[in-house]
Amino acid sequence: MEKVDPFNGLLLAPQLDRLFDQGHMSFSDKGGAVIAPSVLDNVNALWGLEGCRLNNLADKTRRYLAFHRELHQLSS
């Protein structure tokens, strides 16, 4: 079950979690931030979104992230 799969979850700061949940950002297979065009440049700069990175991603987590990017039409 995806809901209880430990690979289907990220520990993010509250503002990043909200952007992620709403589909305004995701992460590439290499862990780099993928920012939607809907995010204003000043928000991106103030929060340093481009510099956000996930390290040591498991293959199972990558599959969930790929689904998230596809769902929200974010290209990595």
C-alpha cells in the first residue's frame, strides 16, 4: 500500500511541503529541485528553491517522484 510505504514520503520544511503537495515543485531522479513555472521568481529566489536537493534517494522513492512529476506535468 502506497500510503504506508516508507519510500513514499519526504521530510520537507513546511513551505516546501506545501509547494510539493500542490504540485508547484518536485524533485528529479538525481534529487535536484524541479520548479513549476507557476512559482514566482521572487519566491524562488527568497526561498532558494533551485538549491533544494534530496540526497541518497532509493530507487523506490525515485519511482514515486517520477509519478509526482508526471501527475503535475513537471519536467525534470
